[in-house]
Amino acid sequence: MIQFKIKPFRELSTDELYALLQLRSEVFVVEQNCVYQDIDGKDQKAIHILGYSDGVLVACSRLFKPKDYFEYSSIGRVIVKESHRDKKFGHELMCVSIDAIKTLFQETKITISAQLYLQKFYESHGFFVVGESYLEDDIPHIEMKKVG
């Protein structure tokens, strides 16, 4: 079971922010063995989706309105803690993220910069590939869009 909270940056508590940054570091830096600057100055503009299981943050994403970074709204920093990936929380996280964009921004067009190995996962949520793959922090990525 997973429960979600949806919060703009300024409403995150210190504990929520700490857990969010810790989870992102655990997955994107340690697990993926990728040295990069996760704290990129974009969190302050984002709406944060926080997914809790038994009171522990196990999933998160961040949302941006159109024209913040792409022409369309965007979803980024999509994470599920490794120990919880067998529970399909990633699919629930994407559904909540997509619905939040519709509700908060009245928008159905979304752009993502997806890790290439997750292409089929995002396609199952209605995204399609745009262009060729590229390296972002030495990890293959692909731009994907959803238009409805």
C-alpha cells in the first residue's frame, strides 16, 4: 500500500525535504553509480509527489508547469526505492503524477527525459519517443511526450 502527498516546495517540511533528497541520492547517485549534482535549483519551482509506505518515503517525482523547462508540462526525478519496485509503485506514482498535472495545471501534454532502459515503462503510460537517445550524466536517455 502506498499513500501520496502532493506539495509545492515551500510546503515541504524539513523532514520531508531531507527524506526526498536522501532517496534521490540513494537511487540516482549511489545505486546508479552516477556522480552528478542532484540539487539543481529546480526543486523550488516543482510540485513534489511523495509516496509513503508504512510511514517511509519510497517513491517520489517532481512536476513542472508548461514552459518552466519544456514547452509542455514535465515530470522528472521519478524514483521508487529499490526494495519496493516489485510492488508496482512506479505505475501508481506515474498515474498520480499525470493526474496532478491535469488537475493543477489543466494540462494533458507532458514531456519527460527518460532513462532509455525505462522506455517501455513510460510507453505503458501513453508516452512516445521523440528523437534519438542522448547521454545525460553518462546515462542513456530519450525524450518522450504524452499529448492526451
